[in-house]
Amino acid sequence: MAKNWYPIVDVEKCVSCGLCIDHCKKGVYEKGQKKPNILAPDNCSFMCECCSKLCPVEAISYYSEPTLFKISKGHGGCGH
């Protein structure tokens, strides 16, 4: 069964600020050599938008079957 919600980092937009890594209490991200890696996508809470809201360059979107979501800052709630 496919995971139905996980974050996707647009590495072209990402400025490596580390806010997503520092904020996520679920261990979804890890620091990569240049950009964050998605270490544990299954740990991401369904409809959690926290890291996307924190991202200063809007580089994080989410995959959800059957659509790709881009969360607008200021909408939704944190899943932890």
C-alpha cells in the first residue's frame, strides 16, 4: 500500500535554511550535503503543513493520492 501523504522538497527553490529539519519532531527530514533529505516520509502526519508554512521560499509541497498539494502559508494546522 502506498503512503498517501508525504513532503516533497523542490531542490531548485530550497535555500538550505534548515527550518524544516529543525522544526519537524517526527524525524521526517535529515540534513543532506546541500539540501534536506526526506529520511522518513511515512512519519509525516497526514495533512500536517508545518514545514511548508515555515519554508521562506515555499519549496515544500505534499504528495497525496491522487493529487499534489501546495499549501498556502496561513492555512491549515500542524499535525503534531
